[in-house]
Amino acid sequence: AGRILQRFSKDLDAIDQQLPSSLGQFMASALQIIGSMIAIIIVSPNFVLALIPIFYLYGTITNYYRVVARDLKRLDSVSRSPIYSHFSESLGGLSIIRVFQRNEAFCRDNEGRVDDSIACFNALKIVDRWLSVRLEFLGNLIVLASAILTITSNSRAGIAGISLNNALS
């Protein structure tokens, strides 16, 4: 029951603390992206054709990431719980552990649990980096497509600069 209560309180904390700021960041980013895309499309209407494969790749990559990240977050959460329970059990039975001189065994057991938790956490961070590299690549494709279409459309320098500046953002 304690494990369920701990997980429930952590979920509520995530909803109360992280959701509002994440929603605000999402809205700001979405509006910035939409504004940039509109500015680029006004300068180079053919940019819409370049967006179709880029958005398809974006959807494919994020769907793949979402499945893997969800499982890794679950593993990270599951691997963290034994650390807390082992630590509280060790504190509760500290006098018994010392009497029977089992300090080293409990330390090794704790280190093994921490190593498992760190391995899950590192895997989650590696997957985050994987997504970041691919999204940066897609952003660079947007800049490339905008630059090529701006050059081929014989736009004036000021308008071309606005288009490339928006593509870079």
C-alpha cells in the first residue's frame, strides 16, 4: 500500500508542478513554429511541398521515441522503488545488521540496486539524446529547404533574410 501511495503522490506532484509549465512551453513553441512556417511559406510557397516529408519523418521519429521512452520511464520508476524500500529497511534494522556484521552485504546489495537504477536512468537519457539529434537534423532540413527555395525563387535580399531567419529559429 505504501508503494502505491508513494507512486500516487508522485503522479499528483507531476500533474500539479510540471504540467502547467510544460503546457506553457508547448504553447509558446507551437506558436513560434507556426509563425515561422507561415513566414517561410509567404516568401516561398513551394515550401509546403518540402514540409510534407519532413512532418512525416517527424511523426515517425516521435512515435518510435514515445514507445521506447514510456517503457524506459516505467523501468526507471520500478528500479528506483527497491532502493527506497531497502534503505528504509536497513535503517529500521540497523542495530541487527551491525550485531551480525552484515554491513558489507547490505552495502553491496544497495550498490547493486543503485547500479540498476542508474542503468535505467542512463538509458532514458540516451534515448532523449537520440531524439534530440534527429529533431536537430529535421530542423536543419527545414533550413536547407528554405534556403534552396529562397534562392530559386529569386526573392529580394530582405525577404530572403526573413525567410532564413525564421527557418533557423
